[in-house]
Amino acid sequence: MAPTVTIRHLDGNPIAARSTEFVERKGLGHPDSICDGIAEAVSRRLSRRYLAEFGRVLHHNTDSVQLVPGSTAPAFGGGEVVDPIYVLLAGQATASYRGTELPVEELAVEAATEYLDANFPALPSDAVTFDVRIGESSPELTSLYEAGMALANDTSVGVGHAPPTETERVVAGLEPALRERIRAVGPDVKLLAWRSGERLRLTVAAAVVASRVADLDAYVEVTERVRETAEAFVTERTDLDVEVAVNAADDVASGRVYLTETGLSAEMGDGGNVGRGNRVDGLITPHRPMSLEAAAGKNPVGHVGKLYNLVAADVAERIHRDLGAEHAEVKLLSRIASPVSEPQAVDVDTTARDDEAIRGIVAAELAAIDSLTADLVAGERSVF
């Protein structure tokens, strides 16, 4: 059954027209992002195993990863890890299907370990301990995967928007640029931008790797490079007047600075949870509608908390790209046990005026959900 599609026409971009805008990004090594990355890695590993064994992705949700910080003794030139980071791998998964048992716990630890090794090379192998508490999927939810088509395993809302504002674009691009361009900067880089009129105030929290700086003067040089790089990055891409503060909690005079052994705040005081960080566009944008769903680790076949946020974003992007919309905002509402490709309702706010074309884009993106699932299993779509 075709969903009810409601379209509201706007005269302009309400976000760009605001005098004030806040945009945040928690980088790859932020504890919340680490949990998102692990959760998604575990889901991908289970999905691939299910496909190999049974030809279909079975019910699972591994979106309950939590991180408890460890402790370190960082020192210029290199210190030591004292207590390991504790990571809880929780959720539900189908561990037995048609007489075949699956090593869910083993697969989860393998996926989590490989994810950390691939993304955080300065993190020693003994610096993390895993505790697996992945329970068996409930019969009610498992039954939804026995149907001939993908059925929604929750009632929820997905939200997406396009195009990104100038502030959103520079925040999304700057975080990986800092990690790539400045070797002493670790994977844990957090950005928070405040645009006020034509002025952009940017706060950068960049974990500095102790073994890559010889002393306090070298540390200060790194933070100055971060500031200069951030200023240049923004001014090359916008006309905004930028002001950058780096590691604002530092007290250089007393030697209390953001120095880490591994480049991660998780090593010594900052915990993490899935879903507490970036939305599926890689940002936290409080001036836009956002879903509170934790997309990472959710099942890529039936969980609308993951799929509908991505579909909404894809619909909004196509309305912007194909119809020249200055602004598009899309919301999808699901109902549990209904086909994933048939949401209850779709709500669109946009500057585009061709309602027939908008409805056609909505229908096309919903019809392509199987391709979206394949991309997620292949690791070709980011959800944080």
C-alpha cells in the first residue's frame, strides 16, 4: 500500500536564513563514535555470516555497545597504559537457525577487534577488554524475518535533509583533515561550531599522542598547527570570519594539557555509548529535526531506525539535486510488521514545487531499500 505523502512548500531555506547555527561532530576516535563503529562492525560480520550460511540476514541488533574508560600515564615521548578500556558488546542476535548453531560471541569479538586494529593503530592490543552479553533474539521479532518480504521490526521515525549548510560542510570535512594532516593529532577530534551571522566560532578538542611530541613546547606547536589548519580550511571554503579555539581546557602554565597515550580520550576518563553521537549524516545539528534512533548496529534489513534515516537523507538529497531544491527535509513513519518499503506516512518540507516528481523520488528510494541493505552489509554506507 502506498504511503500518505504530505508536501509542504517553503519559500526559502529556514536553516541558512537563521542568524545562529550550532553544528557538532564527534570524530572517529570519540568514545561514542568508537561504540558506533564497533556496533556496526559486529552487525556487518553477523549479516555476512547469516548470508553465507542461510542466504538471508537473520534478526539481530548489536546497538547496545558501551565503553568504560581505562587509565593511562601519558608522558612526553611516550608513557604507558595502566588499565585497559572495557567494552561491553550487548544486544540480541539469532544464534541458532534450523538446527545450525552460530558462534555469535566469537564473531562479535573478532569484528570488534578488527575494527579497532584497522582504525586505531596507536591502541595496543592489550589496551581493550571485551565482555559479550548478546542475548538470543525474541521469537516475535525473529518471526518478522521469516516473511517473504522485509518487515519493519519497530515503529519509529527517520529524518533526513539536504543540502548541508556551509557550517555543516566545513565541520564534516575538517575533522578527518586534521587527523590526516597533523601526525601528532590522534583519532579523537571533536568539533563544535557556532555560526552567528557571518562569524564562525569553532572549538576543537584534539587528543595529542604523547609519543609524537617531545615536550610541552612541541605540544603547543601542535595545537597551533591545529588552529592554523582549521582557520585555513574554513576560509578556503566559506566567506565566514572564523575564530578557532583549540583544547580550551588546557592550562599550559601548569602543564595540564590534552596529552594521551593512544590519541583517545577513552583511555583515561571518557565513556561512550551507541547512538549518543553523530546522526547518520555524521553530524549533530540541533537546529534541524533529528531522530534519536541509534542507527549503528541495527539490523540492515528490517530495522527502520537505521533504514528510514538513510532513506530520508537519500530522498532529500535527490529532491535537492534533481529538482534544484534550496531546501528539502524528509520524515518517514513506520509501523511494526508492515513492509519496510511501505511506511505509514512520509512528510516533506521543501522549496521544490513539482509534487509529482517529489512523490516519484520517494517511491523510487523506497523501492531501492534492498540495494541500501546490500550497501550497509558491504560497509559502503556510513551511519555515524
